[in-house]
Amino acid sequence: MTGLTYEVCFIGNAIVDIISKITEENLNELIIPKGSMQLIDEKSSNKILNYIKNPIIISGGSAANTAVGFSSLGGKCSFIGQTGDDEFGVLFSKDLNSSGVFYQNKKIQDSVKTSKSIVLVTPDAERSMNTYLGASVKFDINCINEELIINSKIIYIEGYLFDQMDAKKAIYHCCKLAKSNNCRIALSLSDSFCVERHREEFCDLINKYVDIIFANETEIQSLYQSNLQDSLKKIRVAVEVGAITLGSRGSIVFQNEFEKFVPSITVNDPVDTTGAGDIFASGFLFGLTNRYSIENCGKLGNKAASDIIKYFGARPKISLKTLL
């Protein structure tokens, strides 16, 4: 253990992103729903990898992306996840630590490969994510470094983890540990399809433990099966702080009784929207941990998101400190 105190401990799937440009016709040939996030098996993963040409390979995962963005802004953070004992696992670990995020992998004994997310980007910059969970399905309570949670001010949970039963149990363990150590709990709903799969469990987690929520408008409406305004009213009763992203329109942020629409920053010809929500969360959390007003937290989130869509991948190409 490092003995350091962290502002945020991020908990999520440790995934390597494999990003490729693709036409909508090719997407249809592969029978992949445009704009979706779907779970695939190793056979389907290999099929897509054999189909695409000259992909960009970089470590990823939603919570890990947010951690790197947070570190790039100057925040001190750690990450908890599970990789396989293979070359992609080594790549993930090196990328994260070289980005200033403390990560110490607990190696698994079997031959399960590191998780991969194959991100197919159409000419309109929309991304379709195809995720092979691999080693992430081995994420359980034994992967948790409790000292990282105890020594953090906030834990940030990636909603995708709820797709694994053992990971779900580990998350509840982390939440109980966080609450008993005055650590706030943030949850990202991750994806509208993920919300559909775990609606009742997400509501239970939110009502019992969550202090800070991150979602886009589709996810929050899916959670409460209602329109945006009604969904906002319900989530504001459940949590103290939140940010609801609205794509190119901006975001709605709130804290207690205060709610504010924060307009987006225009980006001409966006290249890739992959990770925009993840990096928005980086900016918002950095503002929150540095006692910005909730409106300025939203503004910094929008700034960070507007930068990430200018190029491929979900990791910053510049130091995000330049946005401060």
C-alpha cells in the first residue's frame, strides 16, 4: 500500500479499447446496433477483430478513462479492476500508472484474457461498443484493496460492473466500507441497456448508498421510465449531487435545491464521441473535490468533454490542466 490519501478511488472494468473506423454498411453486415454497447463472447470478439483494419489500441474502460482524465487535471486517484495475465493486461497497467493513476493488479491464476472493448466509429462520430468481458468476470471481493477505499474521499462506481454477480457483491461491500469511513459514493449509470438490465438493483443502490450520480438523459429516463423532468425530480430526491449530460446540448447539474442547465461548447467536426461522458465526469469530479460551484463543475465537465471528441480514443492527448 502506498500510504497516500486519494481524492477518488475509481472501481470498474479493466478493458483495452480497440478502436476502428467503419462504414454504416459494414456495421450492418456485422449485425451490430449502431450506438449500442453490447456484451460479446470471445468468438464474436475474434470475428470483429478479423473484420476491421488498422485499429488503434489503447487501455480503456469507463471508470479507468475517468480516472485518467481526473489525474490529467491534477487530481490524485487510484483504480481497482481486474486484468488477465497477458500482454493486454501489462499494457493496461503501464498506461494507467504512467498516467498518474495508482493501479496494482491482483493477478488471476487461470488463462482468462484481459477484457476488450471493440469500438466501431461511423463517419458521423457515433460509436458502437462491443465488449468481451474476459478477466472482468473474475472481478470479486478478493480484488478489492480496502485501504484504497478507506484512504479516499470519494469512490466512483462504474455501472457496467453490475453485469457480473460477484462484482455486484463486491460493489455492495465497497459501499458499506465507504459509508463506515465517511467516504462519499458516486455512481455512473454507464449505458441505457445496462440500466434496463439492472433497473431495480440500481434504484436500490442509489437509495441506500449513492451520494453523487452521473448519467445521460437516456439513462436517467430509462432508470425511472419517465420523461427527463420527472426523472430529474426523482433522482434529486435520492441523491445530493448529480450531472445529467445532454449530448451536444450540454448538461444539467444539481446540488441539493440548486439545479442549472450548462450549455455545451461547440466543436466543429467531432472525430469520436467515445469517452465524452467519462471525461465529463473527470472534470465534474475535479471541480467537486476542489470546491467549485456546482455550475462551474458542469462547465469544467463540458470543457473536458469538448476536448476528448476532437480525436480518437477516450484518453486525453493533452494535459487537461490547460482547461483550468
